Amino acid sequence: MPSLGADMEAGTVLEWRVRSGDEVRRGDIMAVVDTEKSEIEVESFSDGVVKDIVVQPGNKVAVGTVLATLSESNGRPAAEPTIPAAAVTPPGDVPASAAAPGPQIDGVPSASPVVRHLAAERGLDLTKIHGTGNRGTITRSDIEHVAPTPPVKQPRLARRRVSPLARRLAAAAGVDLDTITGTGLHGAVRGDDVRRAQADADRARLPAAKHAPPTTAQAITTNPIPVADHRDSMRRAIARLMTKANAQIPHYYLTTTFDMTAAIDWLHRQNEALPVSGRLIPAVLLLRATALAAQDIDGINGEWRDEHFQRASSVNLGVVTSVRGGGLMVPIIPNAETLALPELMAKLRGAVERVRFGRLLASELAGATITVTNLGEHGVESVYGVVFPPQVALVGFGAVVERPWAVDGLLGVRPVVTATLAADHRASDGAVGARFLARIGRLMQKPGEL
């Protein structure tokens, strides 16, 4: 069970995407884990073959518990692509004409991905097809023999976007997600949409039952048992972490304001030549400048462990992101100091979108070496954050606003931004923090060099 943040103590395995005998590569999705903040996809840490599934779905275990074991592949051929257990057709009666069964996965005969796809298109049950290939493997010819004329293929419907919370609420209340109109981005179904649909269904049932005493079944239907809301558990997790941070970390705070004229003018010129989907925003310049400054100034980028500061070799930038319905998560942009602005913009956009739709990977939540929070889009001009242990610094940026500003003795109106630093006094002092903020300000005056 990976640690998906300093505040995580345990997680619940929701489902496995692999089975014993599957060959996996580093980065392949193996399981889905439920934390107090979201449902996270956990990747394989190395190449190998799944040997044992140790923790079954539904079990909650502490961070560090072994979930599954891998063995080396020893050159063996790769197993068939992983198929979620829920997608495997239960084995049925094999025709008497079938020979001794060949290699199987959960009762399903071996077949190539193309053959599996072809069988699914034609509505065939692989357990009822006699394979004529090597060791009973089902071939394309076997599919063609059973169903030579494929049925008319129906147009594939786009997959609906449904938040993990909405799925959980719908399952608990017995609400059909296909009947719900989503009010989220691009029609995504949110938890509030499910609650609204459930309330409407309850009200529709009331007139028919108001003249008769409710039975136990009716009472359960019209007064469902409250479902634990992820927002409550998320707030508890945030509360624990912030309480720990304030109790253990001796914070100091610095703030400065710098001119954004050069940066904004440069952005306008760059964006004129870029498509809308690839345009840059001021926040990405601030993130890039923060990453470069954190790499240059010692005492800012790293962790406080074992009573001393451990400087990180790269800048893994945590970006505080608000979650729909309340709460926050901190996806990570690894090696941010090495990313060009377009790549950093794409990483930022992708991370924020995955947070909003609950599709984060485990690797995107662990290992931040410094965190940035930006509340500029909400109109806030300055933000004083709390350091996430074991990190030692958190940078805050406010909105870009126009203010009177003197340049070479002349007063004018300029776009400016306020930057703040919350830092751990054990790892650095005010002079170090001041150099760090000053470095960001200087970088923003030469945006072309970012």
C-alpha cells in the first residue's frame, strides 16, 4: 500500500486490474485504492509476473502493507492483456466435441487480443468455443466458423464521465447513472446530481404511499441510510495534517510583490502564434520560475527528516488543487525544473483535470519536494499557506492585479503579483527565504529565458 501523502495512514483496495499469472511492466495499473480523499489507481513498481494477490478487494490495510507479490518473468512470453475480473464471462458448459482444455484464465480459454475483441463484437462466449490452435488456443478461424457474419455494429457511445463519489452514492442508493443528467464539466455526473435524482425519486414515491402505513421496505427506500461522504473524510484528513504541521513545524512567513509587465507582454506575443488549447497562462510562468529558484537556493527544496534537512536532487512540484464539492489534493509535477513551458503547461492542465474527475495515479500524489498554491483565479491577492510535512516550504501566489507602480522615478499602472513563502525555520531562515523570492522575481522579468 503506497503512501499517497503525508496524511495517509491506510487505504482500502477497491478492485484489482490484474490476476495471478499476468505479466506486468513498470507503470501498468494494478489496482484501485480508496483513500480518504479520492480513488487512486496504483501502478506496478517494477516489471514481473503477478505471483499472489495478498489483499482482497474491500479490505483496508495500513500504508506499507504488501498488496501483491511479483516474480521475475525469466524470459517467459508475456501473458494476455489484463482483463478486469468483472469483464470476464463466467465459464459455461463446454461442448462435448471439445478436446482437453488448453491454457485458461479464470475458466476462459487462451486467445489473442484480436480474437477476444472479435468475439466480443459478435457476442460470443469464449468458454463455449472449441479452440483449434496450439494447446487449444482459440483462433480467428474458430470465431469465423461459429459466427461467419458479424452483426451490424452499433455506434459506440462515448463513455460518461462520472466522479468516484457519484458512483459510490448511486450504487448505495440503487440509482441508475444512465438516467441522471450531469451538471459537471462536459456533462460529468457529480455527487450532487445523484443526490438530486435520489430525492426526486423519493418524492415521486411519497404520494402513492401516504395513505398506507409504511412497511419496513418502504421505510428503507424512502429514508435510505446516509452514505459516508468523501468530503467529510477529506476534511478530517486535511485537519489532521494541518494540525500536525502547525504543531511540529516552526513556520516563518515572507511576502513580496513584483512587476508582471514583461511576463504578461511576452505571454501575449507567444499566445498569438499558439492554438487555443496550447496557450500559456501566467501561472505556468510562476511555476517554472519557482522550480528554477528552488533548484538554485539551498534550504527550500527537500525534506526535514531525522532532525536535519535533506536536499532533493530534483524539483517535484506539488500543485494545490481544489476538489469539486470541497477539499483539496496536491498532484505532483516531477522534475519541473527540466520542463519547457509548453510541457509544463500540459502537465499542469492534465493534473488539474485528473483531480477534478478523480483519475489520479498513485505516482502523481507522492514525492513532492516543494508545494505551490495559487488562488489568483479566485481574486485573492495573497495567500499564506501551511507547509506540508516533511517538506520545508510552500509558495503562494495571488491574482495578477493592476496597481500604481513607480519605475525610474515615474509613476504608472502596472500588472503586479504578490508572492508569499511559508517555510520551516529548522531548514532555512529569513535571509534564505528572501533570496528565494527575489530569485523568482528576477526570473519573471526575463520570461524569454524561462
